[in-house]
Amino acid sequence: MSISTFKAFKETLKSCKNISSSTSSSSASLFAESLSQEPEPGIVFPRKPPKSTLSKQLQRLGDSFSSLQQSQSQSFETQQPGRLPSLRNQSQVEKNEDEVEEEEKEERKFENFAKPELGQVQFDHTGPFEPLILSLPGEVPIVQVPASINCRLLEHQREGVKFLYKLHRNNHGGVLGDDMGLGKTIQTIAYLAAVFGKDGDSADSIILRDDQVCKKGPVLIICPTSVIHNWETEFSRWSTFKVALYHGANRDLILERLEAGGAEILITSFDTYRIHGSILSELKWEIVIVDEAHRLKNEKSKLYGACLEVKTRKRIGLTGTIMQNKIMELFNLFDWVAPGLLGTKEHFREFYDEPLKHGQRATAPERFIRIADERKEHLVAVLRKYMLRRTKEETIGHLMLGKEDNVVFCAMSELQKRVYRRMLQIPEIQCLINKDLPCGCGSPLKQVECCKRIVPDGIIWSYLHRDNPEGCDSCPFCLVLPCLVKLQQISNHLELIKPNPRDEPDKQRKDAEFASSVFGTDIDLVGGNAQTQSFMGLSDVKHCGKMRALEKLMSSWTSRGDKLLLFSYSVRMLDILEKFLIRKGYSFSRLDGSTPTNLRQSMVDDFNSSPSKQVFLISTRAGGLGLNLVSANRVVIFDPNWNPAYDLQAQDRSFRFGQKRHVVVFRLLAAGSFEELVYSRQVYKQQLSNIAVSGKMEKRYFEGVQDCKQFQGELFGVCNLFRDLSDKLFTSEIIELHEKQGKDDGNCSTMTNELPEIMSCFLPQKQVGATIVSKSENNRSIDDESATTNKPVLEELGILYAHRNEDIINCGPGMRKSKVESIPEVVSLAAPAKRRRKSDDAGEKENALSSKDQKRIQYSLLAQFMGMGEVEFSKWVLSATHAERENVLQQFKKRKKVANG
């Protein structure tokens, strides 16, 4: 088609005139009529504005665009045929038509580039717009992080990038072990951008000259399925790599694209790599990165075996929980990132694992403690070369208002206690408790080796062995897990032990029989042994100790505008909590395993942006990764997990970069139940992790030693799991015993039996502040008058005992302290607080307050000095400049110096 013919065709397609509403002809005839009409002489119809941004259109059309828009709107309102005004220079528009089309093409190229994602933190420039040089002085080629990335990195992230490149330069792997929420993904992308010479402006750009760049292979990233798209999004926001996802369908096409050089980064999931790892391991990878690298803790897993086949020495592990359960997990992880670093497994177990565990025993001889300290320091020195570990307090603590992790022991209802005791009396648990006693048949063997190996009269055992009534090879230890699950259900809510309608009929019949046996004479109080369908019955807190405490706490929080994250490991427990929230009238959202992945981010965005949303109900398993819920400042973990990492990950959904309020966590435990033992094992595991990874000196609470039958103590062994703890407070007795020994030995002391956060819910603020100050003045961990006041308040909440987890876990870094350091002179508002040298007068006094309380006191005094409340002062701190904060500190010091005379 010639140009003249094309223009003639365009002239026939003039804008049709509007037809009055009184016209009754069909739409087809109207369209034909409009085409047949001849334009009036002198009227020029402008071309339709291009589909570009409004600002571009206004620039091109000038004032005539606004008049055009006004004319069109008037014509539409009056429903009369309207005429479009002519442009001032129609020939100029036609002249620039080709240029406009070229501009539109360029705009479409970058239409989605740098588009803000919902729920993502929009980073401002945090540094100068200049590259970060990673290579050594005089080293060629120069390796640097592009200025477009470097200017958005925080200082600790720059240090992390330097650490990763140091590993790369030395041609070995390592672990980036920063806390969750410190930007391990971003640091990794910045490191890759430097190594691959990206300048951040175009996908094909290379900083280095072609003669300086050697051909590099692709990068493999293995991560959980839930964060695959998060990695893809972060790559698009921070750099210009060509990224492909080896997940789901079309995997063969992705491999062909990778081999053809069409992808630089390949992202896959743990499950996909476990299945197809043999295919991927045949490729030559430049770098292999494993996100959530603690998944490599088990050397017997198929995933670990598949990862060992990777043919590259540059192996990077990313994890915020380097060690979760056992010290041997350290060996498995570091033996993958740097094979041979820690010697053989047998050497590691004998030289590090056993001494560290036995040195942590409460009654360990001094010689064991000394050897453990030496091995701890040696292990930390070795790992430091291959691992970078930072916490939030060390890095971005000055940008946040802190976190308080409270462990709350709730009294079970009387009905729960009776059902719990009946559960301990069933034949299966009695068989496990008495397994090591002599058999009653006269045999010299133990019961577990003789007549009591099977439990034919047990309800649980009979169902598990319905196909093999003679028992299995694991009898009776095959009963441990099913019995623990039932105990945990009773500790949380009695409705959980009733049959689940989703189960098969045979299992429902078994569960109904079991429920009848443990409910006993109380079966009418719980509505029978079938699942309750009554909304009012399920939402009632009368027979659930944890829900009674939660009800009163939530009433206080929501009245003050707090937002809450409520976690539970059980989906059925989430169903009950959901009905409780509906009954109380709370506005909430819910996320569990059944929530579609593509809807989760929109739910997070809605909760963060909506002031009316008060509660987010989340499954611990589904919500542990990839959620950023910084609008919430209260976190409740309804049921503890054996693995402390699950609870810590749940807390970090709220306590992360972007949080503007003080975060308070409440872990609810059923006092007197085996949940106390679960928490005690969490403490034990966290202490071992702090010793082996961070080199901290931990308090020695427990006599038990993990994986040692000779020293099972109070923590380990089947008998401890099924011990009746309902007549005492297991955890508090251990803590109090340590406190008594600590006073005799001059070691660190711990504050217990009071929770300022809980007290602030029910006492006037002045009274709470006075309680804290009185403790500092009298130099006592627990003020007698305060304890007398707190006790009835806690009882009203249904709480028997509570403490802060951070006060229990560790005594502090470095060597064992003989005296507790005094309160710092002042807490800096401009930088993380550091301990200052004690003055001569203060050096003569001992202070039993924790560092968290010391900071809180100083913060309260500063707020009073400014004539503000603590909340109002917190807002001022966040909005004030560095100079303004320093000015306030100087004035506060002068006032304090004058007052001290």
C-alpha cells in the first residue's frame, strides 16, 4: 500500500459524530451513517493521542489537549453532536509521528522496569552515588558494585558484599549467616553484579573491557519454593541479569535456553533440585547459592546428597539460623560450602561436639568447662574465616525500637488438667514410662525387652498395628510421636483430640474412642467425643487456659491501636482461633497452607496498609518465610515448636527493617505440660548455637546432655517426655535454682516473675515506671512490693509465671563475668548503645538489671527530659536529624551533671 493510499484510507476513518438519544436506529446503522457523512469544510480532526503517559501527551499537544478534553466532555454530557477543535499546527504533529512511535517503543521496553512491588520497601539512597570497589589496589580487572546498587545498600550490607567477594577471590565457599531481615538476598545480588561486571543500566553492559573479561558460567540458586518469585523480583529491581526459573513445566526448554547462553541466573526449588539434581549437576556452574542453607543439616537426606554433586568450589550458603538442633549440623553445612574445612566427621565430634556439650552441663567439673571454653574459641576462630554472622542489634538496631521476647506460662483449665492426667495413665504411655523397669514375669530382662514390648490393650497402639498385631520392629518406641501429638493437642485445646472430619472413617472411629477414654466423666462438659459444630462452643475460652490469657491481652492491645500477628502450628487450632476472633468482633486476615501463593502478597499489603485490620492469623509452617508484616507490633506464638528456628522466624515477620514501633512477642505455653520441656529444649539448643557459632558464654541450667544416655538429666529420654509436671513449675524451678547458685558464685543473675509489658496493660503507666526505677535504686532484680502487686494481676490474666527469653538465653559475649556492669551513662539516640566505662562511684555498685531494662530506663528519662511520653518521644526520634539528637543528648548530660552537683 502506497503512502498516498494509506493517507486516503485514514481520512475515511474520521471520528464519528455523536447521535442524540432520541435516535432509535440500530448501532450498525449509526456506524454506517457516521462513516458516510462528509466533514464540514474548515474542520480538521486531530489524530488520536498515543497511548503513553499523561505527562508525555501534555508535552506533545500543549494547551490544545486540555481544550480537546473539555470539548469532548461537554459533548458527552449534552449528548449532542460535538466538534473537536483543530490543533494549532496539524502538520507539525504529522511531521513528528515517526518520532512519537519511536518514543512509545522505548517506553514499552522499560514499562515494567523499576515498577514498585506491593509490600516491598522502597529504599532511598543510603550512600553516595559511586561504585563500591571490591578488588585489591592495583588488581586488574577492577571488580566493583555498580553505583546504582551501592547507593541503596546499608553499611552492613556493603560489608557483607565484601565478605562474599573475598570468598570468591580465594576460590572457596562460605556462609552468610546474618539474622533474618538484614538483606542477604540483596547482598548476594550486589556481589553477583560485581563479579559479572553489571553496571545496572542495561542487560548487556559490562564494566570491564572485553579483553579483561573471561567467559563465566551461569549461577545456580537453590531456595524454598515460597521464595522463588521473591528472588526473581529482587533481581529485576536491583540488577539486569537474565534470570530463568527451573521450576514446574517447560524445564527442558529452560535448560536449552541456559545452554544457549540465554540465561545467566537459574533459580530452582529444593524439591525440584532433589528430584532433578543429577541433570543440573552435569552443568558447569560458576557459583552455586543455597538459600535457607540450614536445610543441608542432615547428611542422610536426598537433598544433601544431590548438593554434594555440584561441580564448583564457589558454594555460598545463606541462612539466619546456622545451627538449629545439634552441633553436628555445623559440620554438615560447612563440609558442603568448604569441604575438608573441619576435618572428618569423627574428628569434629570428638574435638568439638562432645567437649562443648559436656562443658555446658550444670554440674560439669571445672576441667570440662575449661576444655569446652578452649574448643569453643578454636571453633569460632576457624569458622570466622568462612562465615559472617551479624544480628539486628549490631547492624540496624539504631533504626528500630527493639524487640522484647516474653515467654508466658498459662494455667491450664481444671478440665484440661484432668484430661491431661488421664492421658498420662493410658496403657501406651505407661508402657513407655516403665520401659526400663524389671519385667513382672520374673525374667531378668527389662519390660521393653520382654512382655511389655507391645500394648495390645492400647487404643493408639491397636490402630497403628492393625495390620501387624504382633508388633513392629520399633515397638514400643513407635508410640512416642503419636502420644506426644495427643499431649500437645490437650495442652492447646481439648477440641483438637476429637475426630477430624477430613480423616478417613477408620481413623475417626479410633479418635472418637480415644477421646472418650481421656475425657472420662467429663465428656458431657466438652459436648461428647464428636467434633463440636456449635460456633459458640468452639469460640468459648472457658476450657482453654491459653485462650483465656489471650482474650484479656488482646482486649488491652486493640484498645491502644496495636496490631497483632497470631501464629499456630495447627490448622485446626487456627480454625478455633478464627471463630474466637469473629465472636470478639476483631477484623482479621488469615494465611495458611491452603492460601494460593499468588494471593499471599496482596493479603500482606492489605494488612500493612489497612488501619482497620487488627489481627493476622498465620500458620507457622506457611508463614515462616517471605512475609513482611511490619505494621504489626505484637506477635503471639500460640504453640511452641521443637525447633526454635520456627518460632524465631515467626517473630521476624514483624521485627525487620521498616518496623517503626517496639515489637513485643508473647510465646504462650501450657504450664505443667510437656510444652515446658519443649521450651527448655529450645533454650538448650539456642545456647549450644550461641556457644558454637558466636562464642558466647552461656548460663548452665541443665544436667542433661544431648545424645548421651549417661546424662539424660531432666531434658532427654522418653521418661522425661511423659513426666507429670502438673504439680509444679518445671521451668521456674530450674531458673530459680540457677539464680541461687549465681548469687553464690557471683555470676550473672536473671530477672523473673514479672513482665513489664503485661503489667502495662493493666496498671497505670506511672506505676509501671516507678516499679522499674525502684529496682534500679535498690539494686535488686525483684522488688518485694512490686512482686506483691504483680502477682494478683498475673493471676487475673491466668498466668502462673513469665520471663523474658533474652534474659534466660545468654549471659553475654566473651568471658565469664564476676560482676554485672552498671547502667550506661546514657543511651545514644544516634547510634547503637555501647557500654561505657564505669565511673569511680558507679564502679562500687552492682546492678542486677538486664541491659534491656537499663536502656528502657534511660529512654524513659530522656522522654521526661523532653516533656514527652515514650510513644511521642519515639516518634520524635524517628523524625529528628542526627544533629538534633546529639543536641538533646548534650543538654541531657549537662542537666544531669548539674543535678549531681
